[in-house]
Amino acid sequence: MPILDRAQFAQSYTSGDCSIFLLQAILTHAVHYGPLPLLIEAGYSDRLVAAKTLYERARVLYDFGMEKSPLVVLQGCILLHGSYLAVKTERDFRFWLETATRVATQMGMHKEATHQSVDIAFRKVFRRIWSFLSYRDVLVSCAGLKHSRSIPDSCNVHDVTESDWEDESTLVQYSNIIPTVSRLQKLYFIELVRLSKIGEHSHVLPRPILLIDICAAALFLRLLNVPPDMRTDEAFQDLETSLLRWRNCLPVELRLETIAEWSVDNVWILFLRMDSYRYEGGFYRAWREFGRLSGDDSAFKTALRRQQNAMLEVDSVIDRLTLHELVHYCPVTAFTNAAVNLAMHIEISCNPATTDHQRQIVHGHMRCDLWFLSRGTERWPYLQKMFGLLRKVLSQTKFSLDPLPHILGQDPAMVSDSERHQYNTSPAQTDGQVAMFGNHSNDSPADALFNTFSGIALWDAAGDSIFEDQVLFFPDLD
């Protein structure tokens, strides 16, 4: 986690005076990566119980004001903001993010002068924290989950660089507590922050963001604050150029072609690639919608082809993670990215212009995405919610994805003939399927599914409350 001063944390941990609040917040995330037998030995029945228990402990410690250090409060709030347990309560994900931003602003982290006035250790952690908060703020604003951005206009902090990390040689004695941060991990964080800033500075007055907007995520904050019927082809081209420029300027260490063999050490390249192409797929989906609304058939077809290219890149990342046995190292955002990609596959498969051959290819990718998501539930129990939604939506859209119930964790022997029939489809498209792609009705399962999973993909910034809200678009789900 880039928000911690690892040397200071390791020293306080080994001396026994580590902040209990901060430790509980850290462990809330750590339980998803630790061995399950170790959690059971500690007295927890499963990962979800462990995460809930640790989260509640941290929340109670915060509520009673047990932590007095503003910096530790700030770090703990950021960690709790990222927990999917922070939903449907007063202390929801928005509360933790707003609290963290408020404390950081009170400490002057939004001003470069403050960074220059403290010693170098604090300067480094301040810069990493502020970069992290800015990144989160863009994501939550893009999702339309708050009325305005929290980052003040007076912010003039320099961009985070590789030099803003601790000297690894000073942490050797704590290697059994704190792992080293590789150059690749630093570059991943730096480029992720840069990715979130594309289009950020043209943010205008907020408005209620349409469901179609959620897909564009952090890259397209400027465009998302313009109603669809007021968007221009030039605006899309500007964003496309910015995204291409960002990708072309990536350090050589983050380029796919430099890797001969994939491992846990270089998996960060795949995570960044997955994030960027998921955003790009959503961007071209918005451009495709612009072409449809403006009657520009050429723009519609071009955007559709480019959207499919971006989706194939996400699928290639999923294939690599699966082939090289790296799935259990994935953060939850990798699985929510896969869910967004799956939703776009479903939507494109509903396009009446999609040929049977193309549809079979799409269904193959959908099976791989589903299997990848099923593996995610082993460490991220909340992903089970996706599968309940998938069963309902896929039964309504009548996709032929046998053996879908088995992929979704349901015993095929327990599936009735009538239920199995729901997953089969004839070559001809139904009127409902045509409407899904042509009209983008809010009631269409494919469109609503896409918007739901696009919201879920912002989980790391917003908890899973988006999921809870978007389910309302499925009137038949109970």
C-alpha cells in the first residue's frame, strides 16, 4: 500500500506500540490474501467473517476516537474506504474518503509548500498519499457517487515519482514484516495515477451522470460531464489521442513485449494493461453510442470495432493470468474488470448484426471470463453476488452457455430441464435482443448488466454499494 511509511510502521510493529486502529484496517484487506488455514487457526470460520470482524474493530476504534495521530487516522480511513464492507451505513465508502481527504487537506498535503517544509521521509509519504487520494477522487466523481470533487482547486502538488519511495536498503532488517517494493510496482502506481488524470483538468460543474457514462471511468471525467447529445466527435478524438499518448509513453519495463515469462514479480504489467483497456472499451462504447444518437453510421461501426479490440486485450490478460497460474495474486479490481468485459460481450452478442460465427467466438470469451470470476470468489466472497445476477440476466437473454450452471458454482445435476432450456437460444434473434442493442432501453438486461458491472468495477473506489443500487434496474430480480 503506497500510503504507509513502511519503515515507521515496521519499527512501531516490532516495538509493540503499533496503532491498533491502523493494524485492524490493514488486516481487513490482508485476510483476502493470507492462507485460509491460518485464518481458521486464528478463530475465523472463513475470509468474510474475518474481514467483517476486523472492519468492525477498526470502525469502533475510529468512532471512539482511540487514534490521536492525524496521519494514522488518514491512513486508516483510506484503507477502510477501500473495503467492500463499508456500505449501507453512516460510515460508508464516501465517509471514509471524505474524511481522509479532509484530514489530508487540514495537514496541508494539497500544497507543495507543505511538502517542502517537512523532512524527506514525511515528504515522500505525503506525496504518495495525496496522489492516491486524487486518483480515488477522480474515480468516485466519475461514477456520479458524489456531487463534486473533494480535491481543492488550490492543489499544486508535484506528480509522484520513483524517488518518492523509501530507500529499500533501510528496510532490509524488516524483510520478514514488510516486503520490498520493486521498481515495477512503483511504476505501476505512477502510471495508474497518470491514467486517472487524463481529462481530469477539464472537469466542469457536476450533473446527474447517466448510466451510459459510468463505463468511461476515470479517464473520461471531462466528457462524462457533457450530456450525450452535446458530445462532439472532436471531444472523443481528443480523449483517444490522450489515451494513445499515455500508452506510447509507458516505460519500457511496463511493455508487454519485454516479458519472456510471467510471474508474480511482473504481473503488475498485466494489471495496468487490464485497467487501461477496460477503460478504453468503455470509452469506445460511449463513442459508439454517440454515433448512434447522431446518426453517424461510420462513427458507430468504427467505435464498435475499436471497442471489440479493447475487449480482446482484456481477454488476453485474463488468458495470461489463467495460463500462468497467477489468478490467486489478482486484486479484486482484476475480477471486476473481467465482469465489465463480460457485460460488454453479452451486449455485443445481442447485436443483430453479429454473425453466428462471431457469436460463438464471443461465447468462448464469456466462458473464460466466467471461469476467471469463479476463481475470484475463493478470496473475494462478495463476488458471489455477481453470479446470482448473472444467472438471472443470462436466463432472460437466453444465451447458450452450457454448462453455465456448473461455471457459476451450481451442480449441473440439480438443474431442471426447464431451467436448462432457459440457457439455450435459437439462431434467430428475439425482438428483445434487438431492442437491447438498438434502443439501449434502461429495462434491457444486457444494457443494465453492463451498467451494473461498470459500477462494480469502481468497487476499489466506492465499495459495492453501486451494485446494490444498480440491481434496481432489474425489476424481475428478487
